[in-house]
Amino acid sequence: MIIPYIFKIMEQETSEGKRILLVEDEAIVALAEKKVLEAEGYRVQVVSNGEAAVEYIREHTVPVDLVLMDIDLGPGMDGTEAAQRILDIRSVPILFLTSHTEREYVRRAEGISSYGYVVKHTGDLVLIASVKMAFRLAEANQRIARELEERVRAQEAQRWSEFRLKRAELAAKLGNWELDLRTGKITGSEGAAKIYGLVGTEFPYEEIKKIPLPPYRPLLDKALKDLIEEGKPYEVEFKIKAFDTGEIKDIHSVAFYEADRRTVFGVIQDVTAQKRTEQALRDAETLWRFALEGAGHGVWDWHIPSNRVYFSPQWKRMLGYGEEEIENRYEEWESRVHPEDLPKALKAIEDLLCNRVELYHCEHRLRCKDGSYRWILDRGKVMEWDSEGKPLRAVGTHTDITERMEAEERIRFLLQEKELLLRETHHRILNNLSVIRSLLSLQANETSSPEAVQTLREAQGRIDAMRFLYERLFRSKIQKFVPIRSYLEDLVRDIREIFPLGNRVKIMVEGEELSLSPRQAVPVGIIVNELVSNALKYAFPGKRKGNIVVRLRGMNGKCRIELEDDGVGFAEAHKSPDGVYRLTCGTAAEDSSLDESRERRGFGLELVSVLVEQLSGTCVLESKAGRGSRYQLEFILEIVPGSGS
């Protein structure tokens, strides 16, 4: 009976490539067994003692699939000890060989975790069948071990999943419950127990029915009945009184019915904090709407996908409508925008919805109930966007600015009238100055006295200084400042016409362009006129050639004007021991210097001194005999409102 069974096993098994470590102290027996096994396709490594077997297993990384171990290995380590040490190193199937059948040897083999033993000299077929049976047993054990490991891993994963679910429930204030309709038993998760204020996971019905507040009990009973009998969706919100603390909580619950199990499975969530936040937002929204309405602002709230717009009562009252006379539609607004203002209003809204701007701001006219138009300042902002970046909700205000716009229009009209009046005034002043200059010129032409003619010409120069200033003011659009360098260049050019010296004396204006207020520009023009005129009269007698330079410089909020000539110098310089004459006038001048200047230089320098004092500035003269004179005028620049100075 055994031989057919052995052959059947041999036919089913494949031995190709499997490695066997044969431990046999008798060389001839070992050689014979190796050949038998190799003939079956096994790869066989032979060692002669237990120590060598243990060393082979320890040193070789290539796995051994089976150890064929002789129990009686002679002197040294016997087979059972070697087998135990091998198993301490690596888990490998061990099949014992023995020529003994005594109980002692059998007991020694059974004491080791082995795959049985084979009695020597029972034939090659028995040896091969035993080896193959050992391999099959090893594979079965490995399969069982894998299945056990997978089961343990699955159980661990399930425990971890349950742990995470429990933590997630607690963190999200969630819980689940189950109602068995066959037994009436209600069970729940730890999260559900915590929400309800219960202990344990079994919920007594008498306790559960007391937890929802009485007004919600009929709602819950009907929702459960409709779910079970009609399959209607179960999703309810209700309030409970926690069983342990008595705290009032807001609950959101959904449930599903499994008809085959006659079981209802539900999920609850504590949404108390969310409800409080929503209520706080509603209160805040009511408050700001009340504040805006109280301040006279209309409010609009636009749900963009549906084009539904909430228009506040004040928004409607601005246009003369009652509460029910305007629908909550976007078209109600667009249809009332003045046709001239509609394109810019739509463009402003497009920029807002396309996120080109953060705030919407537009001034336009809206048609009232009586057909008139009111000016509206419309402002808003997108408050919600979807996941694709599309706008969902925009909120804004309407403010009636009709009175402001009418006032601005009135101001523009008055400014235009003022502009016309100023132009007419400037025109008349310039005409009057021109008439005065012409009269002085006629008088000079009719006068035979050279001194009188010179006096009249000087008066003409002073008139010209004022005329140039008014021309500058007349040409200036804002009429708040005078570009002084350009003004002085024109002034100097006109002075040359009064003193026809040809090309003997060159007059230059250098430096940066500075802006002076008209109040400062008038005295500066007259001062420069006086100093240049004096230089032309006295600095270049006879046919003497020379230069006059006017330099402008702004520094630290001050204006410095230097006038320098290379003429003969003041007569006082020629009389001075060091050949230098100095004179100071203005706020820093000593009274003696001022008196001296008035005595010796006549009306011109006296006029300069008075004008320097008017500027709250200083003017220092330094004249060197035969080498010319140098004036330095310095004063603080006035800040011209709106000029950016």
C-alpha cells in the first residue's frame, strides 16, 4: 500500500533547484544519498559533522531549503544538538536520518522541532518520499504562518482604523449609533456617548428618549418612521439636553435603513459651536446693516450664480420705492442706471468679478420712481469665491451723493466764472501798465533834460518788472507760483532795450529754475531790475566792455540770487584803504549801513533795502575797486499751497 502512495507524492512534487544540506559522518553513505537526491534534481551540500553544519548555516547567505541530519554523528556534536543550534540561527526544515529504531533515538528526534525521521537502509524511494513530504509539510507550515501573519496584520489594521475613527469622531464631535429593530437594542460609539452624555456603548431606550428636547421628539419619531416605512431620507437637526451635564446642544443627524438586517445606522454631529458662530454672524450682519441703514446707506447683497440680490429698505427708499415695489433681481439695478453711466458701471463690475480689483467703486445716476435721477456712490467687494476662483457672493453699499455732485458742479461753475474774472483783471492790469509805460516813454521823448529822461527810463524799467510778472501769472494755469528764472530772463532782455549799449555788456541769467509765490516774485523782480539798471548805468563808463551775471540757487528752503559784474566798482571802493566796499541791507543789516546806503546811493538802493526787508531777507554788497561788484540776496522760500514745493 505504501509504494503507490509514495509514487503518487513523487509525481506531484517538483524538486528542481531546491537546496539540501546533508549531514552524514559516513562518507560512503553520504555519497550514495547525495547521488540519489541529485538524481531527483536537488542541489546537495554534504558536511560530515554537526559543527560544520552549524558553521555552514551561519556563514552562507544562500538559503538552505532542507537539512537532512544524521542523529548519530559519532564523536563531537550529535545530530539533535546540531539541529537545535541551526534552528537558533535560522528557521529551516530538518529531517533526521537514523539507523536506530530504539525509543531513545525516537524520543531525541521528537524533542526537536523537526519534520520527522527516516530509517536508513529502507530504500531510495522511502528517502525521496520522506524528503518530498518534508518539503510539502514545510510549505504548508509557511502558508499557515503567512495566513496567520496576514490575519494578525489585518486585525491590527482594523484596530488602528477603529482607533483613528474613534479619534476622528471625538475631534470632529461626531458619533454613530445603531438601532436593531428586532431587539430594540441601541448601541453607539464612544463619540456618540460623549455627545449624549452617556456612559458605555449601550444606550438604554428610557434614557435616549429623554435626551432630545420635547419639541423635537415628534420630528425625530416621524423622520424614523418615514425612513423605515417609505425609505425617505433621514436628515434632521434638533436640540438635546446632555444626560450628564444638562448642557443644551445642537445636533445634526443622518441615518440609513438596512432592511435585510432590520437595522438603522445613523451618524450624529455636535454642531453647537457652528450654530453659535452662524448666529453671531447673523447678529453681526444685522448690526452692520442697521448701522449702514441708520447712516443713510443702502445695502445690497448679491448671490452671483443665481443673480438674486437683496436690496435693503433704505436702498429702495433712496429711489422713492416701497419695500415691495422692487424685486430682488440684479436686473432691477441695471435697468435703472442712466444710459450714459451704464458702460462705466458695467466695466467696474466686470473688473471686480474678474478679480482685477479688490474693491468696486463707481459713481453713477439711478432713475427714481418719479423719473428723476439721483447720483449714487456704489461700493462693494466679493466676499466668497468657489474652488475654481469664480465669485459667489458680493456685498456693497449705495450712498446718495446727489447734493455733493450738485455742489461740485456749482463749484466748477464758480471756478469758471473766477477764471474769466481773473483773466479780465489780468488783462486790464496789463493794459494799464502798458498805458503807464507808454506815457512815461512819451514824456521821456518830450523832455530835454538828460537827468529827467534817465529818471523816466528807470520808472519804465520798474513798470516792466511788474508787467512781466503779471504776464507770467496770466499765462500760468494754476496762477499760484512764478518760474523766477524765466521771469528774470524776460526782465533782463527788456532792460537791455532801455539801455542801448550794443554788445559792449553781456547780461546772462544762470542757475536752476525756482518757483516763487507772486508775493515774493514782485519784490525780487524790482530788486533785480534796480541792481541790473545800476550796473548798466555806473559800472561800465565810456566804452568799457564787461559782463553781468545773475545766478539763481535754491538750498535748504532758501533762495539765493547773486548779481555780479566786472565793472569799475563803487566809488567808495576806490576811496577805501583796502580797495573794498561792503554794504549790508535787510534783516541782518546794521542801522548805520542802511543809513549810509540811503545817503550815498539815492533812491535805487533805498528801494532795494525796503524790498529786501519785505522779503525778510538779506542783501550783501561787496565792491572791489576796478574789479566789479557782487550782490548776494538771500531769503526763505514761501511754500506755495498746491504747488508741491
